Amino acid sequence: MHGLPLLGSLLVLAATGACRTSEARPDPSGRAAVPVIREATLVAFTLPASDTLKAGEERVGLDEFRGYTAMVVPLLAEEGIAFHATTADSIVIERPDGVRRVVMLGGLDYPYGYVLIEPGFAESILTGVLTDSELVDEVDWYFGAEDEPGREGSPLRESAAGFPGFTPPPGAAAPRGP
């Protein structure tokens, strides 16, 4: 009879120990988790390797990249656009109907940049350093600026809608704008 409480205690310890271990366990490959994007999002990516920049150029550019990005993040929240930073070399975009696709970031001309994403529509990849005003202009262009007269949503959405047979995926957000 004394063995039963001991066995129960061991099971509880094993279960709680396993939970703690799985939460704290790093990815054995050492790579960052691949983000899954399901809403209008600006992804800022920084990749660990570059074959296009000299050692000093990469560091200076990366500092500027981070600084300008930090200035824009609060504006994104005001517009209802999510922000995600990653060091992963790919991104998964999931449409509202559950269909997924992968965007690969390796092999671009700079090891850091942005991906503007609206699930169900073509993404826009921007590499290198953009100033805060340049990045805001790109975000306005891609997602559509609500405060500009005569502008009705993103040019990407408008051009895609002009293709014969184009139908937005089920549940896709309507273009932003007036």
C-alpha cells in the first residue's frame, strides 16, 4: 500500500517535469520558428547570413533597419496592421479558408527587410534599409491609405481583381479605403 502513493507522486513529478521541459526546450536545429501569418501584417526579417554585404556594412545597415522599424511599429497598430519580427528564413501565409503557402526569404539581395502580407493576395518583399517615411509610404501603398482622396485600396488588390477569373478567396478581407 505504501508503493501506490509513491507511484502517484512519481507520475505527477514526471508529468510536470515533462511540461516544463517541453516549454523551455529550444529548437534542436537552432533555427527560429517559422511564423504563420493570418492577417494584414508587416513582417520585419533579419537573416543570420549574407553573401552580398561586407562585414561592416551589414552591422551599420542592421542598426538603421532596426531604428527605422521601431519608429513605424506604433503607426501600424493605429491602422490595425499587425507587426511580426523574425529571423526565420521563411514565412507561412495562411488564408482564411486554411490554405497555406510558404514565402522563402533566403537568397535575397539583403539579409534584412520587410514582407507586407494580406492573406489571399500577393505579398510585397522589400529588402535593405528603408527610412521611416519610406516604410510608411510602402505600407500605405500596399494596404491602401484611407485618408487619401481618390484612392480606393491597394494597387496590388486592384490589379489582381482585373485578371479574368480572379476571385478573392473565401473570407478574404475587402480592400481598405473609402
